[in-house]
Amino acid sequence: MDNKQLNFFLAIVEYENITKASQKLHIAQPYLSQQLKLLEEELGVKLIERTTRKIQLTDAGHMLEHRARQILQLTETTIKELRDFNEGFRGTLTIGTIASSGDILLPEYIDNFHKKFPYINFEIRECSTHHILELLESGVIEIGIIRSPLKLDTYEAIYLENQPMIAVTSDTSISNNTNKYILLNDLENKPILVHRRFEKMIIEACEKSGFTPRILCKIEDTRAILLLAETGMGIAVIPKDWIDLAPSHNLKFREINEPSLATRTAIIWVKNRYLSVPARNFLKSFDDYKK
């Protein structure tokens, strides 16, 4: 069994007819039928039930279809990786990023990287942290950009600088405060707007300070949190570097003096897995942050 036979088999599956498949492959129908017969004999199983109109896969045929696609995809990926290794300056950089980092961090780094490697293309997916980890595990992306806290036992990571949490509001009792910082206790009995990603972290910090926070709204859209804060509905508690995602003259912020609430961006990739040359070169952009 070789890749040519697998391609022949998948063509038959796709067109559900040997004659149509042979026409699309530009080969003689008897030759394609012979290749199918040889494949079945080699494997010792019947792959296809033949009818006058179209073929039907047997259970073994369904299994081979699934495996054939995996094998051919792995072959294609391997060839691409070897070419990347040989060339270095061409290829595709695949990244998954949470929305906030996609807006704040990526534009500058992608632009600088593109200026240095103009022939490398980009595939960037914006999704949740959970989805990014799934895409990394499956090999769909090579690099993920997420936010701490998170256990990363199976990943390598480059961490960027810590970002404290801030209270963002149009509430004059906080926005008119002349101090640079506010205490976590200043949020007691205040309606709080949080990103779902940080809900647990904020609740735990408040409880350690002796009160249960009034979480009025938890949401996964950072801009929506800031827009709700602008209406006066509540106080948004977000990482400091998110403040410019929805600029507003009405919103003011104060840094919360609570070290346990600090978060940081993590650039991650799967441990002990091959990284393409474009991915390795992109990671070099963060050399200043490596320990």
C-alpha cells in the first residue's frame, strides 16, 4: 500500500463511482479497478461494495478512508516541514490568539516579523484559551497566545511582563480618587464587571480580603465590559493593558493594589514537538523576555 493507491481509493470514495474517479484522475478505468483490487488483496479485506450506479464503503472501507486522509495529511505536512527546514524564509506561520492579545500584541509583532520575512504567510485564529489549546494539541496551529493563570505542564512558554488589574469606571467615588492605587476592599458592595477568564481569580482575591464580591456581569468580550462600565452599570476589573481596547473620555481607572491579581501574556507551544522555521523565527521576536 502506497500513497498513490490511497489517493486512488479516496478519489473513488469522493466520486462514488470508479468510472467518474478514473476520468477525474485521467487514468483508464480498468487500471483504477485493478489498483483497487490489488489494494483489497494486499490488505485482505473488502473495501467497497460495487453496484451499477455507485459504490458503497464497507466498514473496513470507512476505516481506511479515515486512515488514508490522516496518512496523506501527515505526508504533506512532513514534506512541508522539510522544505521549511531547507528554505527557512518561506512558509506559513500558524497562530491562535485570544481576542485581547490579537488586538494589543499581535499587530506590532506581526508587522515587524513581516518586514523581516516578507514571503512568510500568516494563518491567525482568534478564539478562546480552551480552543487554542485544542488547536495546539491537534497540530492545527504551532503557537498560542493566551493569558495567565493557567497550568502549562505540556507546553513551553515565554511570559511577557506582569500586568496589574485595574478598576475602570465612570463612578466618581473611584475615578476622582487622587491616589494612584485603590485597595481591593474599595470594591466591596460595588457592582463588578469581569471577564469570565478572571472570575475565579478575582473572587478568591476578594474573599481573602474578607468580602464576597458583587459580580454583576461576567462576559467574554472585553470591549463589551468597558462599554458597560461607561454606562455606569458597574466597575470593570480588567488587566491594565486592556484599557485601550475601547477608548473613552468618560472612563477613568485606578490600579488595584493587590499583587495576586497580576496576570501576564504567555506565548506557548507544545513541548518536544517539531516547530517550523517560521514559528522558530517568530519566537525569536520575544528573546528579550526569555529567562
